[in-house]
Amino acid sequence: MGGFSIWHWLIVLVIVALVFGTKKLRNIGEDMGSAIKSFRKGMQDGDEPSKPSELKADPPESAKTASESDKDRVER
């Protein structure tokens, strides 16, 4: 009552292929492969230290156009 031999695994593989079909098994394999790739990429991205985000200041008043300064006057 030991482990399974190669013949046991081949019989199981044939039964699974008959039940699910080769196209569905191929799709499942592709989905699993892409999930593993994205998981590995996420793990590698998580190891890198994050860069501090740069905050951008508003442009100086002199850089605003005439229409923008008119809008500011109307809002006030």
C-alpha cells in the first residue's frame, strides 16, 4: 500500500482529460501560469524601497494667464 506508481498517475491524467477536456485544462494551465507570474512580479516589486512622492507646488501668480486671474476675481 505504498505510493502511486507512474501507471496510476497516467490513468488519473487520462480520466481528468476525459472529464474536463483538453481545451479547458489548457485554459486552467494558462490562468495558473499568469497568476504565478504576476505573484512573482508583485513579490519583487514589494522588495524595492518605495520612492517618496514629489509634491508639486502651485505655479506662481505671474505664470497664470489673464483668464485664470479673471476667474480668481470672480470666485472671490
